[in-house]
Amino acid sequence: MVRERYGSAMADKPTATDADGRKPGRALRADARRNRARVLQVAAEIFATEGLSVPVHEIARRAGVGTGTVSRHFPTKEELFAAILLDRMEHLSGQADALAEGHDAGTAFFTFFATLVHEGAQHRGLAEALAGAGYDVETAAAEAGHDVPGRLRTMLARAQESGAVRADITYPDVKALMAGCLSREVDDAHGDALIRLVTVVCEGLRARPS
Amino acid sequence: MVRERYGSAMADKPTATDADGRKPGRALRADARRNRARVLQVAAEIFATEGLSVPVHEIARRAGVGTGTVSRHFPTKEELFAAILLDRMEHLSGQADALAEGHDAGTAFFTFFATLVHEGAQHRGLAEALAGAGYDVETAAAEAGHDVPGRLRTMLARAQESGAVRADITYPDVKALMAGCLSREVDDAHGDALIRLVTVVCEGLRARPS
DNA sequence: CGACAAACGGGATGGCCGTCCCGTATATTC
DNA sequence: GAATATACGGGACGGCCATCCCGTTTGTCG
């Protein structure tokens, strides 16, 4: 059987000392900011391609920093997970705003839907692990101003008003369809299969000229 | 953050000594057979409700056996996972055969579809973990004579021939829809939400009188 | 019923990983 | 350019868990 870890133990009561959610005091030192971003990026890639069980030491090694640096920025592995997701949410809500501005309602919605599916294909496990731990990513993101679901909901409504999307579709329908595209059945997250699925779903959502 | 383990480390190269896949020699002693079945059942329940990271010791404790007994029957945790899934597959293919015999093609298909979704809701993580480890459950099950996908495929074909299911549906479509029903969005695996989703999907699959 | 092998129990072992700590290096500030 | 707090590196610690081992129990067969 292929080499694979399932996960790894985690402290029950992490002694949360500093979540880098620092509002007060000084700003982060320049190198600290760089390192933090680098860890976040490397960790996102590694977790996406190799699973959540990759040791934090390994993340640090590949990011070219010491383990202490990682755990100072993200006191627990769980907080690292959350930070990655929040970071992605920030990107996504930025993209959403750009799309909403530069395209007609239909195009914006369909494009954003596809973006979300591809993003989801990358970080599937992450979101599940945090959800399983009772961490509500969407709410946390919304509080940080990166309300991706809200934006999707708005885009859906506009697309429907403009006649690009069937009027009988609801937001939960869209979420379920998205989840369907993300099923394990679609093996490779980058492959054609995913693109085909998204295409099919979008076609299904599109309002028929009738 | 709520107490939650993500998983647990596992040996890279399990010294596979005995997989209980014993064809030759003596049959299992009566008590051994009992214990094996009991562990399998208890483990399936626990993994389904509490996640895959529950320690093997805990499984043994709750099954009322020693850890040695568990690891003799299932040398590694991974083999325990696989055994559970194979066991479920056996149940399922039995149900499939019974359904195919006792009902019309349409009812058989829809009922089995619902059964699969509910089963999937239980053992979601299990299948994912094994798939991630490169273990092909479906093939293994097929080799053991419990070819669930094959049966579903057959039932779909018959249901389509009989006019109960839309003719333009393909088997992969069905798998994707099934996966959609199993999305994390449907929180409680026993709740009404899942039943509603299944109902909707089945209605969608049903051939319209036109 | 007695003898033997199969199976059991659960403690011991080894390894892995998250987290903490502290001496060192470096960005920032005056 | 010096002083100082901030951040870094990576080794060490502690805990957890899968697996193994071996003395003991129990089913099986003659």
C-alpha cells in the first residue's frame, strides 16, 4: 500500500499565545511579513498537493525557515490551516469584485462559479478539517470582509435578473452543484474532467431561450 | 477550537504478517470469528461517528477485546479500514441483488441509489482515506464478488429500458449526482436534508411522461 | 477428559509530530 | 552608527498512537 499518512495528532488545548491577529501595537517587521507570507504560500501548496498530514517541520524546511518561525506566526497547525483559508478567501473576494465590475452579470457569475470550483478542488481537505473542528470559515471570512458566499449570492441574483440564469435556481442549489463538481470522482483537480463538469453544470444553470 | 484530532500517523511499511485473507489451512476458530466480526462492526460505527483518528486501542476497548486481538485480525489500521469497506460492500451487493429480484427496475434503481447515498454518508472518510492511499476499494470488492458499481450500472440500464429513468443519463452522471448528495453541505447524515436531496435528484432522474 | 494449538490480552516499544524555548541574528529607530 | 526590541533557527520535550510480543486462556479434536 502506498506511503501515506492520514493526519497527525494535535494538541487539545493549544496555548494560544499569538495568532498574528494583531490589531494593536507595532506592525510586523519587514522580514517577518515576508516570512509569514512565504510560509502561507508554501503551506497552501503542500497541503493541497500532499494532504494535511505533512509535518509542520516539513513546511518550515521547504519554506526555508525554522520551525520556530512557523509556530510564532501560527501557534498551532490549526491556525495555519485557518490562515491559509482566510488568505484564499481574500483573493477570491477580490476576484469576485473585479468580475462583478468588469463583466455582465451572467459572465461574472459563471466565471466566479468556475473559479470557486477550481479553488475548492485545491483546498478541499483543508475546509473539511476545519469544519470538522467546528471552525466556521465562512463566518470568519465574512467578519474579515471577505464574504465570498455573500458575493456569490449577489452575483446569482443579478445573473437571474439579467436573464442569464434560470429563475428557479436557489443559492443552496448552487452550493450543492458546486459540491457535486468537487466530488472525489473527479480525480485530478487540474484535468479536463473538472472543466467538463463545470461546463455541464453551467450549461444546466443557463436560462434557455425557450 | 473544539477538541478534534485530524488523524494519526501510520507506519510507512507495515510488516504485513497476516491479513486474515486466509485461503489455505484451517478455518478461523469460533471465538476468533466472533471477535473479528465484533471488531469490524464496532469499528465501522466508531469511525463513522467520530472520525478515522480514533485510536485502535479505543476500538479494541469498546469492542471488549485486547489490542492484540485487533492487530492480529487487522495487522494495520489501514487493513481494518479496507475490511470495513469490503464488509459494507458485501452487504450492499446483497441488498442490490434482493432489490433487483423483488421489485420493478425503476423502484430497484431508485431505492438502491438512496441506499448508496445513505451508506456513503456514513463512511465517507473511510473511502477517501483509502483512495488517498492508493487502495482501490471498488476493484477489491469486485474481485471478492461484491461489485457494487457493476450492479448499479446494470440497474440503471434496466431502469432506462423500462422507461423509469431518462434515457439520456449516463452512469458517470449518476455517480456525480451521488457525490453531490454527499457533499459536506449536507451536515447531518441522518437528517431530513439528505433525504430531501435524494428525493430531488431521483425526481430529476425520473423520465417525464412528456 | 486431556493435550495441543489457536487466540487472547494488554503492557512495552519505537517513532512521529506539534509545540516550546533560548541563544543568535537582524530590522528599526534615534 | 549604535542600541534595542523583534524575529529567527532548530534542537529538545512531551504526548500520542500503531504495532509487536509473550505469558495466559480457551476452543477443538481424539
